[in-house]
Amino acid sequence: MRKQFPYTLFFSILILIFMIVAPMIIIKSMPVKASSEEDNSSSISENNNLITINGSENIKVYITKEDRMEEVPIEDYVKSVVSGEMPASFSDEALKAQAVAARTYIMSKRSRPCDIAKGGDVCDTTHCQVYISKVSRLEKWEDKATENWDKISKAVDETKGKVLTYNNQLVLYPQFFSTSSGMTENAVDVFSNDVPYLVSTESKGEEIAPKYESEIPFNINEFVNKVNEKYPEAELTVENLQGNIEIISRSSAGGIKEIRLGQTKVKGLDFRLSFGLNSTNFEYTISNDQILFKCKGYGHGVGMSQWGANVMAKSGSNYEEILKHYYKGIDLKVIKFKE
Ligand SMILES: [Zn+2]
């Protein structure tokens, strides 16, 4: 007798395959797709004036002090950042240049979000860029609130969607800082990271900035203790200090690249941060029981100087000229979001 084909068993297996194996294939393939999108979060479109950014236009900002997330449309986010990063008294074209740099920065976070933002794109402190909500900003300005907000708002609106690109790619390091010493720094000299558009350039007229020059004194005992605590291999003493602190190299812009402290060598940026100096462009003098550091400029010195941008704006440069002066070889393109 011919054995009957086991239809029930056959269909049961088919259904099982469909129910278990198929979803497994789909689930496995999803992360692969998602991660390849993350690696390629922007692309230049056909007409060459637009840059496509994956994701929505909303920015997830982690509000550090309150341990919460705020979701803000990008243009509102940029207004808040410009109001937190640059004085409202600055010229319109400087505010516009700041808006483009801030917008570029937040878009760069799509491919590498802030690691302390707890799942957000960005945090609200100087770790990323300072973000102050509109309400708190208006409170701080008091009687000039409306006037200041309208001025910043107009500047941001006039650059709506514009970001910096280099070689048809979104600029990932639109660095900016407060005040230069007369020259900006090469990224490679400060961060040991060679970025083609972050190269040293002249930045005139910044002597008027409040932090163009600054002095920080330390009692010699305090200084020696702090050095040995931070760099134990230095083996500095109050007696051997003279002759045991030596500037090894400076960048062409004047920033200290490396300094010798007793038996050890330290990077200029590291030393600056350890001792709370305004910049790496400093001289020091030792007299009696004091060591005095005299700094020029304020900030890391790489990319756009905010005070320099304002000087350029006051001399008639527009925001595009300012940006092209501080970021070499860049273009401006307009964002198009693709969800
Ligand atoms: Zn951050």
C-alpha cells in the first residue's frame, strides 16, 4: 500500500518556518541597516546646494543639571546656542557666522552623539556647545530681552538651514573659541589631529577683547605641589623649580605645544587645562615666592575666533567671508532632512 503524504506535518513545518525563521532573518537584518545609515548620516544631493541629513529636524538636548531630555526644532536650538555662545551686542554678520558654525556642529552630532548626553544628540554645556532655553535666556537679559532675542533670531533666520561642508562632506569639526592672540592655531598643534580646514590664519584687531591678555599667579609652593600631584614623575621642588620648567616647542601661532616640568614633558593643552590658564599662548616669570603666567587669547585657538569674527564684521565682511577666512576651503550648503 502506498504511504500517504503527511500533509498535516508538512504544513505544520511550513508554518513553523514562517513563524520562527522569517522574523529572525528580519530582526537580524535591521541593525545592519540602521548602523550603515548612521555611518553615512549625510550626503550631498544632485543640485549641489543641498546636503541631505538623515533623521528628523528635532534635536535631543540633554539638560545636564536637571537630568532630563529636551527636544527642540533645529532652528530654535541654534538660536538658543548663539544666544549662549556670543554676546547679543556683536554685529549681525558675526552672529550669522556663529549660527552656521553652531548648526554645523549639531549636525555633526548625528554621526557621533555626545557620550554624556544619555542617548541625546548633545549636552547643554561647554562639553558640546552652551545651550540656554529661550525662557531662561530672556530672564537673564532683563530689560533688553526682546531687543536681543529679535536680533539673534533674525540673524539665525537669515542663515536658515546653512551648514559648512568640505569636499562635499559635512564639516565634522567646526571649532570656535572666544579670543585669539592675533593668529589662530593649527588643529594638529593643539589636538594632535590634522584637519585640513582647521589651519592657522591671521586674526586681527582682537586687542579690544576683554580676555585678550590675562594673568594668573601661583604661590610657588602651591604650584610645585600641584605639578607633582598631577605629574608625579616631574619630581619638582621649590628649590629646583628655576631651570626645571622649560618651554620645549611653540606653534607658529605662538601656542605652547610642549613644556618640560622637571623630569617629564607635558602637552601645552594639558598644562593649560590643569592650571586653568586662558590659553596655551603664555609666558611665565618666577620671582620670590610666585610664578606668574601671562596668557594671550582665550580658548583653544582652533577654528573661528568669535572676537575676530566680530572685528571682521565691523570692518564690512559678511558671514560667508568670515567663515571662509577661519575655515579654509569650506563651502556652505543647505540642509534637507530625510526621515
Ligand atoms: Zn556633550
